[in-house]
Amino acid sequence: MVHAVELASTLLSPLGDRWKHTIGVAHRAEQLATTVPAADRETLVAAAWLHDIGYAVIDTGFHPVDGARHLDAHHWPPRLTALVAHHSGARFTAQALGLGHLVDPYPHEDTPLSDALTYADQTTDPRGTQVSLSTRLTEMLSRHGPASANAKAHHLRGPYLHATATRVESRL
């Protein structure tokens, strides 16, 4: 996990709020570690540190895939790269952008680990402060605007995120 923190710091610390968000997500993931099997806890926190590195290593312009591709190129574990590729319901946004084929090579998992990563991300605002899922979704939709891929995918992604939150909160 030390390598995940180092890579995230190197890539994201110049990006201001993106770095603050990442720090907040990683701390939130540490709080949620009890909701995943003990063997997955280090992977959860590493994925939290790495989930947004795609904003710094732009390739396709879709940050979950860009981050996963960067990790693949540097031989990170495939499960970790897949978690980055699919974090926070990325597949829904990818479909809205016509980029579903870019996430397809990465196996999607519906597990307590993927739930905890998504919940950590979706309950941390852009400045790294813990917020409710509803507050985060309202902020995100406002920031990205009604014509954004996030808004276009919200009818699918929103229910997925709420179901994820319900599962994580029940595990707490």
C-alpha cells in the first residue's frame, strides 16, 4: 500500500482539490475497512488512493480507464486495476459516453470491497470532507451540469450508488 500512496501523491498532489479528495477517500476507506474481509482491507485502501489517478495520466479522457491503463502499464495487480476502472459505477458513465468498450476488458465485481470503495468515493466531497451520498450526488450533478455524461447516466448510476450505500451501511 505504501507504493499506492507514493504514486497517488506524485500524480495527484499537483492537482489541488483532486488530491484533497483522494486523501479524504483513503481515510474514509480506512474507516470502512471493517466492512470487507480482512484479506481485502489493504486492497481497499490502495484502490482508494489510486482511484482518481486517471485525472493525471490522461489517455482516453475517461479517468477510471486512464487510471487502470496506467496501473496495467506498470504491472499493478489486475484486481486493483479493475477496481479503479469500475469505481463508483463508472460503467454507467462509460456507456453514456459511448466508451463502454473501454471498461469491458476489466472484470467488474460486486463485492463488499467494490462497495466500500464506491461508498468511500461517493461520501467524500471534492475537498476531502465526508458528506452524505445525497449531498455528494447533488454537488456532482451541479458541478458537471445537466448535459454531462454523469447526468445522462444518473437514472442508472444513482440507484446503483444508493443500493451500494445501503449495503455498506448495513455492514457497518
